[in-house]
Amino acid sequence: MDTGDTAETAEASTTGATTAAQWWERFFRYGPYGLLGLATAVSAVSADLIMSRSNVYAVVALVPVALVLQLWWGRARRKVPPRSQAAQFYFVARTSLAFALTWCNPFFSMFAVLGYFDAGRLLPDRAFRAGLLATAVIMAGSQSGSGLPPESFTNWIAFGILLALHATITMVFAQIGDREAEQNRAQVDTIAELESANARLEQALAENAGLHAQLLVQAREAGVADERRRLAAEIHDTLAQGLTGIIAQLQVVTSVADNDPALARQHLDRAAALARHSLGEARRSVHNLVPAALEHDDLPGALKKTVTGWAERHGVRADFTVTGTVEPIHDEIGATLLRIAEEALANVGRHAGASRVGITLSFMGDEITLDVRDDGRGFDPAALPPYNRAGGFGLGGMRPRAERVAGTVEVETEPGDGTAVSARVPLVQNSG
């Protein structure tokens, strides 16, 4: 039946095995000669029994014509495409010769049977079934008992039955061939789509590789910028505030050195302690270590010492309160809240003119809040420059610190009504 476009020779596999396409190619190349020769030989043996003299003369004339036709097609078949006009001419001419030869001797149906195998290769789709039916007529006539044409009524009945049988079988196999052809086309389309998808995927992978390299560069640059901001904030929170405190202590020493040497000595010691503390914090900032206050104390203990030290230096009452159940927290969370508290207290000392400060640390289940409230002069929030993620370390600098640990900072204040700074961060327990 329809064997598709298997006329081209398939290459042997690496093991040397012959493929099905190669077997079909050999059959279509040599089979017609073999079948024509076999039919001619059998017809010659049976000529005296079933052939008249005129039939013998016709066979003698037609067999060389069939052989010439087959020789021509053997040369032309590689040069013409399947289902071309030349291919259709060959099928029609061969089938006509086979019909005429079978009319002379039924054994020539062995040559006609080729139509079952190559109709799909040689004929277009609209003529495929007609070619099969023509071959079925020849085969049914050769098997009806008297050859073509049937001689008796019984032979005609046998011819009709055999024709119906051959036609049914050929149509069934034609339908199967059509479905196989559709499946082959679908497979070809699927393979083409997969190849196209693979090509697009390779292109996407190449683009992703370039994007990945670009993202790495951007991430490296962002990491450098973030580290610079971190160091700037740490320097502001440690060195700058420490230097401010040292200057304040030295100014007191200068003003009281002549009248009260003991008090001057006390402030000088505080200045030296601040210098040592600031130096240690600067080193810790460079190495991204936790503040020294958290090295030996938990967050409540470190905050209490920080508040106490700040109150002694500034002479302002500062109350520290802890609410909720104290839990061990991650170093980064503790360092963030401690730095925010230090910055808030530094702002109170520099700008608020407060007489009292209240610091509250609250453990609230899955989050921690830090509130720093003072009764100072306050300020107008609208007068402050707009918050910028890339700059500023005062009140605005607290927000980036909190945001790095998924927290928030809110500031409530009015002129003459004090200031309240509230930091809220998630409670992440220390894994250690």
C-alpha cells in the first residue's frame, strides 16, 4: 500500500544493519523486473493450456514494451519527484500493460500486483484510490477462473465477489495508510515545532546568560554601594557621635579646669573612655561585627547600659522599661534596635533640650518595638528634607536600618510637644 516517500535510499546504521526504507527501495528498484520475468516464465509454460495464438502474439509484443518502460523508469525515477506527471504516466502505462497482459494470461497478475505497493508513491491523493481499484479489477479478473473477460455467469459472479473483496481490502489499507501518513505529518510538524522551541530555548538561555552576567555586575555594584552606606551609617553612629561626646567632655574640662580640677579630671576620663569605645566600635563596624554592648549582654541589658551612660553624660533623666517576655533574638535584630536607640538619644541630646526621656522595649509575640519619647521642643516634620533611601543618617537614617531587617520606623512630633520615635521589627530568635 502507501509506503510514503521511501524512494530515497536510507543510510545504513552504524552497525551496518539494513533499514526498512532500504528494503523497500530495493524492492521498487528490482521487484518489477523479477515479477515481470516470473510472470512471463509461468505464462510461457502455461501458454498451450490457456492462451490462444493471438494472445501469444500480443504477449510477445507487450512484454518488451513493459521491459522498456521499466528500464526507462529505472533511470528516470531518481530525477523526478514523487507523484509528478512522469510518475503518474509510469503508473498508468504499467497498469495498462499489466491489464492487457493479464487479459492474455491470468498469471501476468503477478506483474499487476505492483499497483498495490506503489500507488501511494506515484499517484496524487485524488487518484490514489482509483489506482488501487484499477489494480483490484486486474487481480479479481485473474482469480475469477477464466481470466479477463469472465467467460460464464459463474465466472462473472466470482469476479464480482473477488472485486468486492479486493476493493474492500484495498480501501481499508488505504484508510490505514492515510492515517499513518497523517501521523507521520503530525510527527514531522511536532519535530519541527520542537526544533523551533529548542532554538528559541537556546536563544533564551544565551540571553539569560548575558542577563545573569549583567545582574551579577549590578548585584556586585549594589553590594558595594550598600556596604558604603552601612559603613557611613556606622561611622555616623560610632565615630561621629563619639567625637561629639569627646568634644563636649573636653569643653567641660576647659571651663572647669582652673576652678575644679577633680571635676575636670572626671570629664577627662569620660572623654578617654568615649575615645576608646568609639575606636572599638569603628573596628567592629569595618568587620561588620555586633556592637560591643551586645557582646556580653542581651538587648535589654545593652540598652539599659546605653541609656544610663547617655543620662550621665547629658545630665538628663532617662527611664528604661522592658515589657513582655524577654526572648533571645538574632544579633542583627539586636544591633539594629541598639543603633536606632543610640541615634534617637543622640538626636535628643543635640536638638531636643529635653528634661526627661523614656525608652521602652516591648516583646510582642512575633515582633519587637522600641519607643524613645522625650519632652523636648519637638519640630515640624514638614520642615525636614524628604526621606531618601540613599542618604541621611539622622531620623531618616533609622529607616534604612529597620528596613534591612524588614522593620519600620515612625516619628511623631510637633513643635513644643516633644518627639516620639517608634521602631518595629520582626522577632527573629537567635539560631545559636
